Amino acid sequence: MNSKNFSNDGLLSVKNLSVTLKSNLGKIYAVRDASIKIFSGERVGIAGETGCGKTVTAFSIMRLIPPPPAHFSGSIYFKGIEVLSLKEREVRKLRGKEISMIFQEPGQALNPVFTIGSQLIETIRLHLKKSKSECEEIALELLRKVGIPDPSRIMKSYPHELSGGMKQRAVIAIAISSNPSLLIADEPTTSLDVTIQAQIMELLLSLSEEKGLSMAMISHNFGLLNELTERIYVMYAGFTVESGKTADIIKEPLHPYTKALINAIPKKGKVESIPGNLPDARTVINTCPFLDRCPRKMNKCYSIPPVFKIDSREVRCFLYE
């Protein structure tokens, strides 16, 4: 932790980001006033239920959602550069080289008609400008680094010939091939069994520590985030509702939603569910977004709470006014 410069504005700074999408069903308010900061060498978790805006926030950082049909407000700064204002050719220099992403489904992230080796080599050549023979050597070394046995054989294999765990390792090799400053992992173990999940998490942790790689881990799994991250941002209905050190949030969650999420972690075979449902993403929200599901709501909750600072933590809840 001592190597991180917490006096600057961070490697990545997402400020008051809102993302509205147009659809046949009307406007979809996918992200609403989200703020996230990641410092150099830091591992940060982004937590919340499915539909809370985690993945859309990540896609916005990567500029994977085109301006139409999406409308953005707020800002995304990466190394002091405003990402949302970049032209597409400038974005391509950033995406994949400076910021890489591991997607939920490794099978969908790989092209089924090309071998693993050809996809990995193409990525290396695109970003590192090396000769083909140099790229092949780098590719083999990357596959070894991510724990793939017999990398020469895997280089010649197609995605459908690999197990889910091997495909995810190949995807991670591609993601780190350009030596990015920031790696975004979007639920990278969702489709894997428990044993393979643990192996992938251990791999990501060792890569982060070895390379000083900053990481944003998107997950609804607080157990996983507790193992891998140093700070957590909790999202609900597109808002960031709480942030702080991972250990503090796990031990003493402040926001009623965070408390409910942590209580929902299975304990001795029992699961405590959160009553109610997420607000419809097509609905304009003028109240606390968690109002209808909150056991501690008050009269003032019928307006959107600002973010309150408590020591090193932030929480969007009138309980801490």
C-alpha cells in the first residue's frame, strides 16, 4: 500500500457518471451518478446485484458503448485524460493496451474460428509492434504465466477444444499481453466451478502483485471481493451507494443495501434474501433508490440523498447525515 500515491486524483477517476440508453421500450437509465476511483497498483471491487449498473460502468470506461444510442454525463479520467471526449482512433490506442477487460463468458470473448495462438499473437502484434517470431515467444510465455500446461499445443487449439477454465486463462493471457495499467474483470468466474474459480482468483491476485497491475473486480460475491480487493464500491440502481476499505465494509456495512447484501451471503446453509426488487431501469428516480426495500426508511428518504463522508468511507444514506 505504501507505493500508492493517494494524494493525486488516481489512475482512474469516474465522477458523477450517468449513462442513458435508448431502446424500443424507451429510455433506460443504466447508470445514475456513479463515482469510482482507482489508484495505481490498487485492486478495487465494484459490487451489487445484477442490473445495478456495474457492467455498463465498465463498458463506459472502455468506451464500448457508442454515443448514440447512449448518452453520457459526468466524466471519466484515465491518467488525467478525459476518456469520454476522445475520438474513436484515440480510444483504440487506449482500449486493449492501457485498459484491458476480462468478460463474464470466456467462450464469447474468443473467436471460435481462430486458434488461441493466432488470437493471442494478433493482440501482441497490434499493441507491441513486435516481429511474428517475437510475438510467438511472448505468447508462449504468457500462456505459461497464466498456468496453461503444454502451451505449444494450446496455441494450435481452437476455443471449443478447451475447458471453461482453460478458456478463461487464455482470455487473461490476451488481456495482459499489452502490459495494461488497468485490468477490468467482469464476473470472471461466473461460469466456472468452485475449484476453478479459486484458481482463477489466485492467478489474478498473483498477476496484480507481480506486475503492480491496477484491477477493477466486478462481482456480486463479497467473499470473492474480500479475498481479492482493497476497497469496494457498492452500486444500486445505477448509483454508487457506499465505498470504503474492503475490510471495513465487510465488518461494518453502513448502507442498508450493503448490509442486506452481506446478510445474503449463505451461512450454515441458510440464505437471507432481500425482499422486493430493483427499480425498473426505465423509471426516473427522485427518491432514495433503495426506498421501497429499506427497513429503515424515513420521511426525508423521499428525496435522493447526497454522499456523506465518514472518515475514509462514503455512504449515500440520510442515516449518516
